[in-house]
Amino acid sequence: MIDNVKYGLKLSGFGAFSFIKVAVFGLFSAVVSLITGIILLSNASGTNAAGEVYESSFSTFIKDSPYLSVLLLITLISIYFVFSFSTQYAFRKVARRILDDKAESFLEPIMDKAMDKTMGRIDETEKQNMVQRGMDYSVLKLQTINNVKQETNNKWLRYLLVLGFSKLKLDDIPFDDPKFNVRSEIKTRVIQGIKDFATPDKQFFWMIIGYHWIAILIIAFMR
């Protein structure tokens, strides 16, 4: 039990560090490029309708350079995508860490408790009746997902297990076969869903960072 708690804390620390590392870098890039863009546009010059040369300022750069200002607006909006990506990236890193540590068994007690609440109360007669009248797999899955949320306070594990159960396909599992280990099959499929998710990739993140500085180059040459 103590080892499980320690490992859970280790995963939480690892996930938090993965999030902060990416989010801070992305936020820094967005803020610096935003400030740089504002300075460039505030010091830009142009020609009005009367042919007079004017100098832009901090209070007028949006009116003076509306199209280039849109690039800065997109940079500002990109901060949302930085944090959204950082969150997903951190969860994927935690999933990959669990697989690399071969610690899938760490998730099994949580899954067992959740499935006990969903299926443990259903006796064999009721199972047969459910199969005969058409089992509502979506209800079973939803109940199990709700039970998972109650079984662990670790948001990293809760997210991954909910994800795994959300991707779970139940319609081809032979619930009416007493010799088939339904629980083991469900756990295998949930773990497989987590494995499919455990692919941390920074390509989208670097595209955001690249946009920040491409926007600055465009502003610098066109202001």
C-alpha cells in the first residue's frame, strides 16, 4: 500500500514537471514575441491619405496596422493552445512512464474496485437476462467510468483510466459465456487504450512556437 502511494506521488510529480516545463516555455515564447511585436508596431511609420508620414505609437498601433495586429491577436490566442497542449502532453508522458516502468498492474486494483461496483452486484441469472433482452453496454461503461472517478484521487491515474474505459468496446465481449474471463479482457482493453494514448509528441507545440517568431519576422519586414 505504501509503495502504491509513493508511486502515485512519483507519477504526480513527474506529470506536474512535464506540464510546467512545456507550459512555461510556451508561455515565455508567446509573451516575449507579443511584447516584441507590440514594440515593433508601436515604432512603425506609415503614410496617411494626405500623403503625410506619421509615426505609430502604443495607443494607435492597432488602428495604424490592423492586419499585422491580427498576427499578435493570434499569438495571444495561442496561449490557450499552449496550455491545452501542455496538459495533454503531460498526461501522455505519465502514461508512457507507467508503461516504461511496466507498472500496468498498479492500475488494476482501481479497475477491479470500479468493476466490482458495476458488475459485482449482478448475479449470473441477471446477466443472462441482460444478454437476452439486449445489454446496454453504454450504461455499463458509463457506470464504470463514474466508479473509477470515485476510486482514486490521483487526477493523472483518474484521467488515464477514464480515457481507457471511454475507448472501451464491449459489444463483442461474450458476457453470457461463464468460461470467458470478462474482467481480464476488459482490463486488457483498457490498458491497450492507454498504450495507444501514450505517444507524447511535441510537433504541434513546435508549430505554435514557430508561429510566434514567424509572426515577428513578418511584422518586422512589413511594418
